[in-house]
Amino acid sequence: MWFEFFKFDLRYQLRQPLLWVSALVLAAMAFGASSTDAIQVGGSIGNINRNAPVVIAQMLGSFSIISMFIVTIFIAGTVLRDSDIGISDMIFSTPMRKQDYLIGRFLAGLLACLTIFITIALGIMIGPYMPWVDSAKVGPFSLQPFLFGFAIFVLPNLLFIGSFLMLLAATTRSMMLVYVGVLVFFVLWGVGGAFTRDISNEWLAVLIDPFGTRAFSRATRYFSAAESNAGLPSLNGFILANRALWTTVALGCFAATLILFKPQRAGTARSLFGRKNKPQASDSASLIRAQARPYAVSSKAASPILQCWKIFCFDAIGVFKSVPFLVMMLFAILNFVASVSMGGRLYGTDVYPVTRLMLENLTGSFNFMLIIIVTFYAGELIFKERQAKIADVIDAMPIPNWAPLVAKSMALVGVVLAFLSAGILAAICFQLIRGGAPVELGLYLKGSLIGAVPFILMGLCALVLQVFTNNKFIGYLLMILLMVSQIVMSILHYDHNLYSFPGTPSIPYSDMNGFGHFVKGWSFFVLYWSFFSFILLVLAQAFWVRGLSQEWRVRWRLALTQLKGPSGLLLSLSLIGFVGTGAWIFYNTNVLNHYLPSNKTLDRQALYEKQYRQYKDLPHPKITDIRADVDIFPESRQVSIKGHYVLQNKSADVQDILRLQVDPDIETIWLNLPSHKVVLDDQTFGFKIIQLTQALAPQGRLELDFTVNIKRLGFTNSGATDSINLNGTFFNNGAFFPHFGYNSGVEIQDRSERRKRGLGEPERMPKLEDEAARAFNTFGSEADWINFETTISTSQDQIAIAPGYLQKTWEDQGRRYFHYKMDKPILNFFAYLSARWEVKKGDWKGLPIEIYYDKKHAYNVDRMIYGTQKSLDYYSSQFTPYQFQQVRILEFPSYQSFAQSFANTIPYSEGIGFIADLRDTEDVDYVFYVTAHEMAHQWWGHQIAGAGVQGSTMLIESLAQYSAMMVMEKEYGRDKMRRFLRYELDRYLRDRGSEQIEEQPLFRVENQQYIHYRKGSLVFYRLRDEIGEEPLNRALKRYLQDKAFEEAPYTTSKDLLSYIRAEAPADKQGLITDLFEKIVFYDNRVTDATAKQRPDGQWDITMKIHLAKLEADSKGTESPRLYDEPIEIAVFARVPGAKEKDERVLWSEKRQQPGGDSIVTLTVKEKPFELGVDPYNKMIDRVSSDNRKEISIE
Amino acid sequence: MLSIKQLNKTYANGVHALNDVSLEIPNGLFGLLGPNGAGKSSLMRTIATLQEPDSGQIHFKGLDVLQDKEGLRRQLGYLPQDFGVYPKVCAEDLLHHFAVLKGIGIKSERKEQVESLLRQTNLWEARKRGLGTYSGGMRQRFGIAQALLGSPKLVIVDEPTAGLDPDERNRFLNLLAEIGEQVVVILSTHIVEDVTDLCPRMAMICKGQVLIQGEPQAAIASLKNKVWRKSIQKAALADYQGRFNVLSTRLVAGKPQINVFAETQPEEGFTMVEPDLEDVYFLQLRNSQARQAGASQGAVHVV
């Protein structure tokens, strides 16, 4: 019997267009994700193959979650379908058994969904073999990951989702409530994931995920590229336990469905909310004949405007009261709360909920729902009358076509605005609850209106599509196609906003700079697309269908008649407006500014590299002095520079060639080039080679004067952030000052893009052994150390700052001038800043410390001063004296999130630190840490500037990390450091999996952040632990004393290592090799720990431990190593209920243990609680949680 | 008053819904009679400006309806055959909403009309209730209330009595008759008595063609002395149908009783009966079917 249901239903399902449409759409997504980077479904990154087994399994897992909405239709929907179409009474009155009915239907739905997944799998399979895919990123084909994905994710998830939703459908009897259930389930799943991310109970976190993807990502999160490419994780306890649990739950749900399903008429049960259905009106009273009164039609007919308004009210209220709207709103609010309570965290520390961040969070986690809402309600609104079968009544009423269209457009706009208002309300509540940040209503208003625009435009477009197609589902389909086409266009590098509806330049907000100059370009694009939408609306009212849907022939005829008269005039006017603004935009983006599609930009870069790489690092006179008058005009966003370079031939040979490199997009004029012959002059790239008539003798000097004019005209297509701003200008010399020689910063780093353009493997840095490269420091080949002096002017209300000490400041003709001069040579690396700042002053032993901050962000200014003081204390006592006489920290707009150290000048983004919420003293104080890190650069960077070879950023960044950690440890203790290092370990292990080229050992780091920051912290902290703080600092001090301010040949990481080795004992030399010159991992764990009290009161402890040491190559392939170092073993006591930070060490020892499993026995005096190998996680161990184990008392 | 000339409409699927339809409809109740699928609804929708004819003309009181749809809509009340409501909206609210859409600009006037119509259709007590809770009859009365908003000069009601109980139906028709004293009311139905009882004028259409139009009584009179009745055995029915122009068959006490159209007594046992509109209706249908079949029998046209 069940087979009959199964057969019938499967045939029905397979004939449904929806099944094939969703299968194709999802397969296309899968195909896109596996063949491009534009669609991300847990796809591959870096060196991981596009068809790596882990990637395939991940994609299938993600799709099994995404498909939940489809499963709703094909499995849960089948239970309700019969009563929806009204055939249920006929079916349920036959002598069938409900088990057969349900099982047959369920299996048919399951099979239908599997069909969808087979097409998805096909999409994933063929994607990597497309001609545009970089073949180096495609591994051999294997069916195994697909089988794994189906067995682990697809089947169990379909089973679970299907039976869960079927249960929901069987009990609620309402498709709408099933969808509500889906949404609520999603929210709980997302929120649950966010809140269990940090919990220590790994089992719980992994088990409560019904989709099993978290168990999988836990098993693969620290996979290196090689591991991801090679195979799948073993089916360990986590994955199996999770799958078993949820399959059981699924079967339970199904069993419950079998019991609870009642084959009776829907709606005969009691209402879910207890509201009794009102009895059907039975009114037998005869018609009371009111005297028939002839109504005089009022002379004043209702104006179409009133009609329009009434329809608007009616429709808008209808939407606001509708369940899907409320559900989606609730969903979005929950999603927002989950995201905002985690958002902006750094090292687990929150940020103040400033309004800017609230708006960013709303955009990221709340507003996206609007695209679904406007698409859905465009269909609902247009078809509202027809669905209620009341269309004929209304269509025959004297309403002009435009009135309902305008009303429905307004209703949709109202829906968008109401939705955003709900978001604002949620955000304000969040702000008030967390406290500490002002509620900026005006900003909320502006930000939300700006955020609303694309959704309003999309909504109007959706309405128009519904009107034109006159078929709800085709209308929806076209909307989806529109969205897909936007993605496809950007893949194909068609990224001009003029043809990608409703594209606008971005309009970022910063507390310092507000919406800045971005408003202008944005507004014109909005105007442009508004005209466009208006044109569509005018056309739509002409094609508005009244009554029975007409054939196109008739609709055209009617539309043409409609368009004669006022609407035709409106159409022409808006067409003129559309073309006019379009032309104006084109003039701004493509004539006043350069617009190059992204692939063309890459082509240009490749061409530059091919033509001019030959001139890289050739001998050239070096800059020794820079003097510059820099006029900053913030309000018109102009900068003009009058500069003076002194060049010196530092080589032993005469030099007569100058290679001038200027930015071709800005005007640079050399004022006094000595007499010369032009060898090459490339205007496109601003590259020019001249041969001097009179060669420069060794040590000979040459003075060059130049002017640079930077004007920002009109607006650009992208609205990319700029360094010249109304408030908060920040640019460095790299940006606008003229340069010498080949600029290797232009080179493309992406391997695939390079291969496409016939370029070789990227070279991030010269090899450590490249002696020739030691002629230049890591800050560039143009100069060694320079004398620096500058005069800056800016508008009257701003302060302008550059490295150096203020000599003089004055006002002239409504502008402020500042003259800065540096008293000793600095690196050729300096910045100019100008903004309206508040200034807070402090000092360290009389040395002034100044913080320049925006008046909204006074929160952590004192912490910064304090951090600076503590840093100066430590560094000047442990290393060498501070070379400058002042420290300045300057806030700049949040368009970028970093802090950067220039000589005595530290720009610090408003996005980090300034708004960190340090009210909870348990949190990691990263403001203190970042300040200490940047201060450390005054030594590591501004005293030691290593050669621009491999390992140079270890000298700068890893040592700054080490220095900052020492300052932090002094202030906050070891316990905080362990928390800090846990984050560093996690980020190192995670980020190495997405390495684009090769992972290097620390001393060969090629400016790889996860190595020089994250691994650097771990390596130096462990080194300090192994050889002691004093010897290490002694080594660093000697290194500084010998190498600071040195010129070519510059120092390298090899030099530093030899200083460290000199201070380290003989038995640590091997460790230093492992730490710096190799990539080594440990896999240490306690497998068993028991204790037994002896008659004398002491405790005998037996522990089983497992030790392993592995070495990885640059791609992450690991090979085992002999376990050749002592391991720290410790036993702890803890008062019942106490936390880890209150524990006491009963016994601790570093002892030599063999690799693999071994048993350790020892005796302690008190009752032990816990023990561990490497209990403080100082080693790089992928599973740090199994290093400790609670002792079971026998 | 309402004059329809040579209206034609063929649907995309080839159905000839309106075939050269011409009608003259004066003030008063006008019955439009025809079997299911005859084109009644197509005709009414076309008059109600909801559908474009392929060709033809419609004039209402000098107004060219196809050119000035807006003009007609201002004086139109339309109750479609199968209409729905928003289940959660109450009758009064929806009627107010419709009143605006019908163009009643002044609020007080809207209020007065809505109230009066709610009373007139006996929905006053139930005005605050969601329309979803209404019975079929109440909903139909709501429909007529809606159609009467704004004092229409032309009221079109499409099969309004389908699904109503006899009581409800009578009341409904009375209401229509009353309205029909002042304006044009077109009532489409396939229930012959409705037309006989109420409509001073009527038309019959089938397969998109007007079979006859005129006064029901005149049509009935034209069959005077030509309708014969006989009770027969069930087994003989086919034989009779083959030999005579059988208009209708009905079972009386389990035995078929047939009405036959004939100039003289067709056979022993037939008695002459007073014709009614149903006989006219069936005769027209039979003739029309016969014409379709090719064996033309010369249609009877009455004036």
C-alpha cells in the first residue's frame, strides 16, 4: 500500500517544475562555487584545491542546510498538500492506513530531494574542469568525497530536516507555521553556534548541531592545505556521535508524526492560539427593507490621490499584520542581536556599541532580509486582489491604473522603512542595555535611509516585473535571475554601477569623517536609478492588467493608448532625466576619473611588471634629505606638495641614470632636473629614465625640486575610501611623493591571476641568503636614513601633523601652518595627517605623550597614555633608550583598521582601540597591547630596519609582539597572557590553511601575518620561557646596540638568531632551530590520570600520556619527528568549585619522555585535582584542550 | 440605454466566447440566460471593462464604453460570479475601502452610504465581523452592497443566486428588482425561473451567440399550443428522443415525463401544456445544437 503512495507521489514530485527549477538553481550555485570565487559556499581558499575532498564535503554540508527551504516544500508540504487542494476528504475517506500514506509520501519526498542533490553534486563535479579554472588548483577526481558528503551530511540531514518539518506540518497543519518553524530553527541554530563557539565543553558544542557541519569543521579547522587536498578527516567520535544522535532524533520525529498525524479535515481541531473560531453566522432574519434611497452621486468625486492613499493604508497594514513579515522581522532581529553581541570583538574583548557599529551590524545581519521581503511582498501586493478573488470587483471601479501601482509601491517602501525602524529600535535597545555609547538618532535616520535605497529600488523593480510578467512565479524567477546576473557580471568584471541595477558607489561612514565626500557620487547614482525605476513604473502602469489577463497583443495596444497623454510626458521627462544623470555620472567616473574594470587593472599591473621589472633594485642614487611644504585643503580634498630631495651616490661607481617613477594619475612636475637625455618616457605608467649629462661621482650629491598637485575631481564609480578626507586625512609618502626605480608593490600576488597573464610564480621577498638584497632595507630601495623637515598647512579648524618636532605654528590667510623638523635621521617612511582633534597630554619622565583623538572617542585615551608609559619603562630599561623626545598617537577614520608606527608618530584607527570596551577588567586589554606593540616599533622598525629579504618582518613584527607581551605580562600577569596566546594559537592554526603560496618557517617569513604576528608571539613567548627573560632581553639589547641605525648591508633574521643562540644554553640550540627554522607541531595529550591515597596520607599518581612531534613542509605535509625535548608535566590542586586561575601547583617538572604512549608515576602530598603535559599550552599543539585531564581518585 | 453591437471575442485557446453579439438593454432588470460556458461571463466582463473584445462596440447612455472605460466605471456596479473577500477584514471596513475606490469623495457621504447599504442588505448586525466568518448568503449580500456603492447607473450581477437557499434567493432577487426600477441591471443566470419571475426583458445566449432576445412573456407566447407532454416508460425514452423534438425530460414518480415541441399533437397520449420559459430555453438550445450539427431547422426568432 505504501508503495502505491510512494509511486504516485514520486511521479507527482518529479513532474513539478519547482523541483527542477530549484535543482537547476542550486546546481548552478554549486557550479559557480566550485569554478569561481564569486560564489562562496564554504569553498576553497589559498592552496586548497577547488575539488579538494574537504571542500566537496563542506559544500555538500552547506547545501544540505541551505536546502532546508526546499525540503519544506517537498517533504513537509506533502502532508498539507491534499487539504490545500481540497482532495483530502476523498483520500482520507478511503480505507487506507495513515502509516502507508505518510511513509510513502515521506520516501517520495526524500527521493525527490535526493534528485536535487545529485544535480548539485554534478555541478560541483564539473565546475573545476571549466576552462577558466586554474588547473593548478584542481586535484585528481575521486568519487569518495561525494559518497562521504552524501552519507555524512546529505542523507542524515534530509532525514532529520524532513521528519522534523513533517512533524511540524502534521501538528500545526499550517504551511506558514512550518516556515515559521524553519526560520526559528535557523535562528536558534545560528545563535547556538555563536554562543557555543567559546565554550570549553567541546562535546556539547559539537553535539547540539543537528547538521553535523560543526563537528566536521572542528575536525578540519586546522587542516593545512596539503591535508585538505589529500583526504577527509577520519570518522572520529565527534562526527559519528553527532550523526547517530541526530539520526535517532529524526526517526523519533518520524515516529511522532505517525502517531500524531490525524487524517481529518484541517481546521476542525482547536485553534493553536486558543482563539475560538467564531461560529458561522446564521442569520435567518429576513431582509429588512430599508427604504430604497437613490443616492445622488456627489459632485465631488474622490480624487485618485485619496484613492491611492487609501489603497496604500490598506495594503501596508495588511503587510504589517501578515505572519511572514513578522516572522522575517523577528528572525532578522535575532540574527542582529547574535551578531552585534559578538561583533567587533578582538581577543574576546567587546567594543562600545557606538551607533556607527550598530548601523554596520544592521547592514550586515539585519537588512539582508529585506531582499527576500521586497521580492516576496512585491508578488503578494500585486496579486493580493487576485488571490482574494476580489480583483474583478476592484478592477471595475473607477480608479486610474496608476493609483494602485503607486499605492503598492508606497506600501513596499513603507514595508522597507518599517522593517528598518524595527532594526533601529532593536539596536537602540541593545545600546541602552550594554550602555556606554550615545544613541545618535540623526545618524540612525541617515544611515537607515541610505541603507534602504537599494532595497526600495529592488522592491520597485520586483513590483514592475510582477506587473509585466503578470505571473507571480515568473516574477520571482526574474528577480532571482536579476540577482544572479549581478554576480555573473561581477565575475566577468563588468563592474560599472551604471549598468548594474541598483548599483551605487559605496558610502562608508566614519565617526570622524561622517559620510564624507562619498555622499555626492552616491546621490547621483541614486538619482540615476530612481529615474530608471520611475520609467519602469510609468511603463508598468501602462501595462497594468485589469480583469482577465490579456494576450500580449492586446496589452501592447492598451499600453500604447495609455502612454498617450500625461504618462507619456512623464515617461519622456524621466527618460531625459535618466540619460542626463547617466551622462553626468559617466563624465565624472570615466572622464574626470579613470575607470578600469578590475581585470583590466590587473592587465595593466602585469604589463608594468613585464616591462620594468628589469630595473628592480639596480644601483641608484639614494635620498638623504627630504624637505617638503605640504598644503592640505580638506574641504576641497586637494593636496599640493612643494618638495625638495637631496640624492647621494652611495656606490663606489659613478652614476648617470635616474629612474623616475610618479603616479600617472596626479600631476608631478620636476622643477630642476639637471641637463639630461631622455632614455625612456612612459606616460601611461609614469615611468621615466633619464641619463644625466654630468654623471654623479661617488658620494656626489644632487638636489631635486618638485611639485605635486593632487586634486580629487568629481566622483568615482567604486566610492573606494580615500586618504584625503574632509576630516581625517592620512597619507604617507608612498602615496604621493615621487619615487625612484621600479615599484615592486604593483606586482600581482595572486598565483592564478599571474599564470593567466604569463607571469611566473610570485616572489614576495628575496631569499634570506640573497646578499645583494641586503643593500636595501625593508622600507624600500630609495633611501637608507633621511633627514626630514616639513611645513604643513591645513584649514583653520584642523591640526596637521607629520613626524618631527613642532618648531613653529602660525596662521595666515585663514589657514594654519605647522613646521616640523626631525633632529636625527629617520626611515624614508613618513605620514601626513590632518583632522579636527581633541588633544590629551601626558608624559613619561618629562617626555611628552600626546593623544590626538576625536571628541566622540575619549574612552581609552588614558589607557593609551598609560600603555605608552609602561612601554617606555620596559623598552628603555631592557633594550636601548628611546631615540625620540616625544610620542604622539593620532586617530584616523575607520576606513582602515590598523595602527602604524612612524617616527615619534603613531596613527591609530578609530576602528580599533579607541572604542574598545574595557569596563570588564577580566577582558584582555588590547588597547594597552596595541599601544605597546606600536611603541615597540620605535625600536623594532625605527631603530632596526632589516634588509628587505625573507624574515625581515620577524625583526619588526614578531619582536614588537614579544615586547608588547612582556609589557602586558608585567601589567596583567601570566594568566591573561595564556588567554591572549590561546587566541594567537587559534589564529595561527586557522590562517595557515589559507596560505596562498608557501608557509615559511618564522625566520624566513615573507610578510605573512599569521606567521610574523601569531606564530611570532607563540615562538618568542616559548623561547622566553625556555631560556629566560633576562638572557633573551640581553640578546635583543646587544643586537640593538650593534645593529640600530645601521646602513647597508642591512641586518637579517639570521643575525638576530646568532645573538639569541649566543645567549642560549647548548641544550636549547636544537629548540631554537625548531622554533625559528622549521615548522614544528606537537600532539601532546593526557590519556588517563588516576590517583590513590597512600596510608601515610600522600597521593600516588599514575598518568598515561601521549607525546608526538611533527614537522610540516611549506604545503603542510607532515612527517613525524623524534620526540627529543623535555616536556613540562604538572599536577594541580584546586579548591572545590574554584576556577583554573585559582589553582595551585603541587608538582611540576620538565622531564624527558619518549614519544608515543608512556606512563608516568609520581607522588604528591596533597589531594590532586588535575594534571597536564605542557599544561599552559606553550607549544604549538592543534588540540590544546586535551593537554590537561581531571584526575580520577581511586 | 446599453447598446452592444457586433461584439466578438476569441480566446487564445480558440474558444469563440462572443460571436457577433448585439443587444439592446433598457432600464430595468435584464436577464441573461444560457447554459454553463455559454459566454455569459465573458459578455458581462466585457461590459464591465474587464476584458477587451476583438471587435464590436458598447455604448451606455451615449458613452463609448470601450474608449472611455473610466467613464463607465464611474457609473458601474459589478458583482462577479465568483468573488472572494479578505477573510480578516470586517465588512464595514472593506465597504468603506471600496467606497473610496468607487470614487465617493466625501467622508460623511461614504459613511451614510455604507451604513445604509449594510442595513439594506441586512448586514448591519454583522458589520464588525471578519468576512471570513460570513455564510455564503451573507457574503453574496455583501457583494451586492458593494456593487450598489456610489449609486451605479449600470449594475451587472453574474450568477448571484448560485448557492443560495430559496429564501435567501427570493430576498436577493427582490432587492435586485427594486434597484432595477431606476437603473439598468443585467442579471446573468442559468436558472430559468429567475428570469421568468423578474425580468421584463431577457436574452438567451449559447456558445457565444445570442439565440433570442426580448420579453420573456412574448417568447413564451410564441410556443403557445406547441408544447406537448407525456409520461412514458424508461426504456422507450431513446425511441422518443429519436422521433420527436424532445425539449426536456424529468422524472415524475420514477417515470420519465417528456415535453415535446410540435405544431400538432405528435402522438396518442400527449397532452398540450402551457409553455413556460424553460420550454423556450430548451427549444433554443436544441435548435442551436441542431444548427451546430449542420441540420438546420430554421431558428425561431421572437421579438
